[in-house]
Amino acid sequence: MQLVSPASSSPSIRRYQAFKGNIRTPKSHKRHTENFLRGGGEEEEEKGGSSKEHRSRRGIVIAPLISLGLSVAWTASAKVKTASPYNEKRLLEQNRKIQEANNAPEEFPNFIREGFEVKVVTSDRYIKQDNGLIYLDLQLGKGDCPKDGQQVTFHYIGYNESGRRIDSTYLQGSPAKVRLGNKALDAGFEEGIREMRPGGKRRIIIPPELGPPVGPSTFFSSKQFEVFDVEMLNVKDCERRTIAFYSDVVCN
């Protein structure tokens, strides 16, 4: 007759003993973690030679995954940096439709925005300078180009990037009169009309760097290209006139 201890024969006690045997102390848990990071498992403590085999197998599995991840990342980055010709063509078609709705003039430039970069699409007749200023002579004038200190009289029509008219001296009923060289005009606008002659007509595309200041205290809230159609009417010499305590500038 064999005696069986009630404590050892109880199912609940046996489950507790099995659970207790699987519990690791902090030292054993740390040793188990180190073995796992080195490529081995729980068997590394008992099987010294098999740990190298485990690491080699794990390396064989991880290497293709790493190469696959690099190839996917490279493909994704290439998609971001390379613009699709189809998307650019679609944007050009959308811009043309918007410009037609805004009654933009012929050969009006297109602006394609890609994040913070802007691509200006124009015909081959446009001339682009190194500082980003772009212009198209619609009609050549005659006479001398204006110089600093001289007064220029001109008409203009201002457009935004979508071809919508934002300002016009024709609608105001009187041309603009400005002396060059005293910073009365934006840098891009003044540079664009310096080589014009009386009777000439020119379209000027001004980049944000040469345009008006941007900020909450100004009229412009964001950096955008500006387009102006300018008609140069005349150029006059100016001289300062002083009478007693009164002094002014007269342009003839």
C-alpha cells in the first residue's frame, strides 16, 4: 500500500508548483534577457554549442528583412523627390482652366507648387534673369531707358498666380508716376521697367524675394509670385527747385 500526500495529489497544488517553477528571480530574468539578446534562448545555459546555430539562423532570417526594408525606404524616398509627369500635366490643365475663368491674358505663366518650391512654367519667349526675375517684351518702345532721378509714367495691370486681376491703373483712370532710385517701387518691379523705353509693353514676373514685404502689418499675407503688364508712357528729367524757404522737384 502506497501513501500519497494529499498536498502533492491536489490538482491545484500541482498547477501552483508548475507555475512557481516558471517564475524567474531578478537575477535569472536578467541572465535570460542577456542570453536572448546575444541570440540564444533559455537553452543557451544548458546547450553551449547550439547558441551559435541559433544566432546564425536568426541572422539568415533578419538579413533579408533588413534589405527589404531598405529597398522599400529607398523607393518611397524616390517617389517623394521625383515628381510624376502625369501629376504635373494634370496641375497645368487645372491652372489653365482657372486662368480662363479669371480671363487671364494670353501666354500667362503657370505656377506649380511642390511644398515650399514653386516651378514657373512659361513659353520660350520669356527671359529669365539670374536673380529670378522673368519678363516678356510684348511690344518694344523707342527712345532712352529711364535712369535714377528721372520720372517714369506708366500704366500697369497686376495679377496673382491664378491670373486674377488685383490692381489696374487703367481702371483707376490715371497712370502711375514715380521717380526711379528712391525706393518708391518694389525691387523687382523697378528692375523690370529699367530697360523699358517709351511706348514699350512688358510682362514682368516678380519672385517673392524681389516682391513686397510679407507680414501681418502688410497687405500681403503669403509669399507669392506677382505678374504685371506694364506700358511705359514717357520718361522725364527732374530737377530740384528752391524758392525762398520752399523746395520741390520739377519734372519736365
